[in-house]
Amino acid sequence: MRAWQAPSVPDVPGAAPRPVVHDTATGKPVDPTQGEERAALYVCGITPYDATHLGHAATYLAFDTLGRAWRDAGLDVEYAQNVTDVDDPLLERATRDGVDWRELAASQIDLFRRDMESLRILPPDDFVAVTDEVDRVAEAVAFLQETGSAYEVPTPDAEGDDLYFDVNHPTDAWSLGDESGLDRETMLTLAAERGGDPERPGKRDPLDPLLWRAARDGEPSWDSEIGPGRPGWHIECSVIAGDRLGLPISVQGGGSDLVFPHHEMSAGHAAALAHQPLAHAFVHTGMIAYQGTKISKSLGNLVTVRGLLDDGADPRAIRLALLSHKYSDDWEWFDAELTSATTRLATWDAWASGTSAGHADDAADVASRIRARVSDDLDTPGAVAAVDTAIAGGTACTPELADLIDALLGIRLA
Ligand code: 5CA
Ligand code: ZN
């Protein structure tokens, strides 16, 4: 499917150090490219019913920064992102609002594209709707059935049976807990909260996740080699990442709400399908809250990119506000974030347009400092501080420095 228009990214002389990022699975900083010239990135995309809130924006901005840092380090980046355009939360929202689920998804995907363009987020090379990949998913599930990793759970209300993944069936590249490091009690709690069904009778293990949901009356379904139905959630990401990028990829990314069960199970599926780990690193962004709780439409505390833009915000200021926080931290959005980012941006613009005097000699040092901060686990607050310090210390903004700020932070100064 069409992604969105790419922002221009200046080529800047010199090269940044290779980025190191925090891997959730090992808890350590790693170079997820393992010294290769190619970096393969998969980021879990939206479920299109409440796009684009600031939590989404912050997550995609973090991986945009990683892509920019890799490019600045001279690597070839391949990037795929899915869109979960058929799943229970989307269908429930469409039913509640009395709209067709396809129309809801299409309109939200469009909104997401426009918001990503406004924020100058680099588009993925492959932007993949799950509804376009149903055959591939069915083929993968059939393979899991043949090789003993998938089994049927009796489903009297459906045409055929639902298929589940056996988390205890041995694979050579994964066992339960490898990615998340969580204990079983916590896994059971999180599975129940995040789309799993530990209470469902007939499963071999309460943690076994759904691979394929057999067709029910009133629900969308596709004919396939394993009967009519639709994909489960985790398998879509394993299949798309493997198909578009080849396994193992460098980074599997998303918000920390995806650590378990989504990324754990996606890794399990990938191992059972390809005898490979899904990724060299699992990178997670923190959750953004507003008015005390995680931003989410169901809680009614939605701050959207579109809402801020409609109220007159400069998209660069939204970007700068988000970059001023460390990607992996949980943090709370206050309306004052935008006010202070707007003030900071005005100072940066004035500096870049040369209305403040300064020494050009130090500009190269500032550029190195920004590169060093960004490549050190995407320390964008450190990079922002480096610019503030340069301005306060009287460093002039050379065209090369302005280009570097654009290339790495995605902010084109006036
Ligand atoms: N479609 C699935 C992934 S396959 C999904 O989680 N969709 S989503 O629309 O719920 O979220 C899209 C991305 O935004 C995910 O990476 C998710 O972890 C992230 N995200 C959702 N809410 C927040 C939040 N409040 N703060 C930061 N990131 C968030
Ligand atoms: Zn995903």
C-alpha cells in the first residue's frame, strides 16, 4: 500500500558513529546491525481507529530518529511497517460508532499519512495492510500446523476451528520469556489485558495465542487454505517482517505495551516458521500519558497531532516537544510542552537565520556532539541540549550545522 511522502533529508559531510540502542530482551546496549552495512527495521504500525495521538507520534518519531541516525552513519536502511486493518478493537469501534470497519480504517490510515507527513517522519519502504497479506498468513499458519506448533481449539460458533500457537512446542531459536524476561504470573495478567484469552477453554496452555480466527457470522473473513477466517494479531507481524525484510531483522520496534504478549509471541512464531530469531534487538518506546493516564481514545484523554495542528501548532514544535524527552521514558504530556517547544523553536530559527552573532569555528564541534548524542541510544534530549548550549555560548549556525540538525532531528530551521 502507498506510504506517505518522504521529507527531504540533507546529505551531511562526515559520518556519525553507528547507533547503539537498548535491547529489551537482553537489557543491554547493542549495535543491532552487528557491524553489517544494512539495517533492517520493522515497526509495529497502527490499528487504525484512533490515529494519530501523541503516543503514536512519539513512537514513530523514535524509529524515524533511528533511521536517520543509521543513514547518517552510512548504512543502507530497509524499513517495513504494518497496519493492523482488521482486528477486534477496530471492529468493535466500527460497530459502536455504526460505521463500516473498512471505511473507518481507510479514513484513519489517511489521517495517519497526513500526520506523518506534517511531522516529517520518514516513510517505510513497505507499508503493509494486513488485509493484503491474508494468504501469506494462512500459508504460515498451515506450515505451523504441519510442523506441530499450531493446533485447533473446538469452536462451535464458527465455520471451522480457531487455531492456536503452542508456546511449549520446542523451537531452536526461542522459548517463552526470551524477549520479555517476564515471569509467568505477569505474562498471564498482561495477556488478559492486551488481547489474549488465557481463560478460553480447550487451549493447551492459557498463554497460547490465537493464530487464526475461524469465520463467524457478522465478522469479516477470507477464504484460505486453512478455511475461512482472519489472522490473529502476532502472526501478522512475524510474517510481514520475515517476508519483507528477511530474518533476523536488526530491530523489532514498538511501544512498551507491545513487549508482552505481542513481541514475545511474534518472536516465537518467527522461530517456529524460520528457525531464526525475529530480531537482533527489541526496542521499545515509553508510554505517553495525558491527565494522569496512558493516552487512549477509550479513556477520553486523546491529544492528537491533528488537533494540535488545527489549533495552530507549528508541526516542527510538536516534533521538538517530543524530541525533548528520552524515547524510552514514560512521560506525561502537559499543554505547556508545546508552549516551551514553540519558544525554543523561535530561538533556534532566529539563531539559524543569523540574527544572533556567533563564532563559526565551534559549529563542527556542535555537529559532532549532536551526532554522538543521537547515536548513543537516541539521546535526543542531549542533542537538543547541545543546540541550546551552542546558542547560549555564541556558536554561529553554519549551513552545514543547520543541515545536520535537519538530517538527524528532522527540523528545518528558518
Ligand atoms: N497495530 C498494533 C501493533 S502491530 C498496535 O499496537 N497498534 S496501536 O495503534 O495500538 O499502536 C501503534 C503504536 O503506537 C504501537 O507501537 C504502540 O506501542 C504505540 N503506542 C500506543 N499508545 C501509545 C502511547 N500512549 N505512548 C507511546 N506509544 C504508544
Ligand atoms: Zn505488531
